[in-house]
Amino acid sequence: MTRKKERIDELATAAAGEGQVADAGAVAGGEGTSLWASAWRRLRRNPIFIVGAVLTLLVILLAVFAPLIAEHGPTDRILADKVSRSSNPVPGPEPGSLLGADSSGLGWDLFSRLVYGSRMTLVIGFAATLAGFFGGLVLGTLAGAFGGWVDSVVMRIVDVMLSIPSILLATAVATLFGDPSNLTLIIAIATVQIPIFARLLRGSMLAQRSSDHVLAARSLGVRRGAIVRRHMLPNSLAPVLVQATLVLATAVIEAAGLTFLGLGAATNDVPEWGQMLGESQAFFDSFPHLAFWPAGCIIVTALGFTLMGESLREALDPKSRR
């Protein structure tokens, strides 16, 4: 036994001398990193994430600094004297008006309305996603934490909502309100997002129910509410937060689609890209740029959120780590 102990000490000392073991109980390679820190390290080297982040940041800056970027207000009739229904319904670009007039026939500046339109589009997208996230958080937590008949009832409701095409469900909810507005638009889009978050969170929480730390907490007599708040829910939010980034892109597109159909605000004093796209239909043959610019803004915004969400999902997925 003495000889074996001496031999083990010799091997440990030799390994430490070669830099393989620095100390008893220490792991070679330094301290460990958290999941989010490791994901951020990979994201910084991912060109797809960088492109998505740049596009998203540009749109956000456009919305925040709209008064500084746009030379005119969204309802300033700077080209009213140039509008002629018969010969010149949409005046073209000129000094002080980068893209010319919009399709309203009131002489509003198209570039200024595009810049200010980013505000309403992002507000609708963020608000709808946030409302859908909290709604799904409640339903997913109930289903994943309690299980049994609560899980069955919640999931059957979610299944019914998921069986209806999203744009059809959002349209049905929006038409329930007699007076369409941006608030009703947010409610309609959030209703579509709730079952997505609920199902994803419920699956994550079911995986957490059989984990070692949850079983240990139960064996120590910790109450179910405390286990859900302190252990199950925090460890289940990562995939839901990633999904929220992807849903933002969907919310922007759905908001544009519903306003295109006339289910948004009744007036166009506050511009929104989908509404501008719908108003350009009457002039599409002669002035296609009226549809090109708002459609391009919608595509770029949705692309930015999608690239960021997909990159974040891959960075947090253990199977895709290299």
C-alpha cells in the first residue's frame, strides 16, 4: 500500500510538472464559463449574427432618431403645391424631398414618412411580442408546473389555436373590435404568439421536472411554488427568449399584413409601413417605388431579427457547439 501511494504521488507530481494538473481537484484549462457567456463568445465570431445585429441596430436607430434624420414631419405638406390629380399625382424627388411625395395626394414627404413609420412598426412588433411572451409564460408555466388535468386543458386550448393559420387567427381577432386601431392590432398579433411561447415553455419545464436539482429540492421538502420560481422557470427561459427574437420578425410581417388589409389605425396621420404599402396599390403601375420602399423596410427589419434569432438559437444549442 505504501508503494502504491508513493507511485500515485509521483505520477501526480510529474503531471503537474508538465502543466496537465495545476492543483488537486482543479480542472486543466481554467475556470468554466456560463451558457450565455459561451454563447456570446461564439456569436461574436458569427458573421450571420453580426449582419443581423447591424440591420436591427440601424432600424432601431432610425426609429429613435427619426426627428433628426427626417427633414420634415410625417404630415408636413411640403409638396402640396406640386400635386395635380390629373398630370402629377405623385411629385418626384427634388431638393428638400429625397424620394418625392407619397401616395396620399396631400404632398407628404415619402422619406420622412418612411423614417417615422419605423417607430410604429417597431412599437407594434415589440408590444405584440411582449404581450404574447407573458401570455405564453402564464399558460406554459401552469401546464409544465402542475401537469395532470391542468396540462391537458391548457394544451388542448393551445392545440386549437395552433391549428388555425396565424394570419387568419389574427385577422379574426382584429375584426372582433368595432373600431380598428394599433392597440387592437397588438392584441391580435399577441393572441397568435401566445400558443407558440406556451408550448415551448411547457416542453422546457417538463424536461426540468425530472432533473436532479428539482428532485433534490422536492426531497428536501421545498414547496412546489418555490421550486417553479427558483429552479424550473429560470432554467427553462433560454429557448423561449431565443424564440422571442424570431417571433419579432414574424410580428413585424403580421403587423404589416394586417395594416395592409386595413385592420390597423383608421387614419394615416401616424405612418406605418404596412399601411403605406396598402395605400400604394392604386399607383403601383405608374409609381412602383411607392411600394418598393416600405416593402424593403419591412424585409430588412424582419431579416435582421431572423438572422439574430437563428444565430442565437445555434449558439445556445449544445448539439451545434464546436
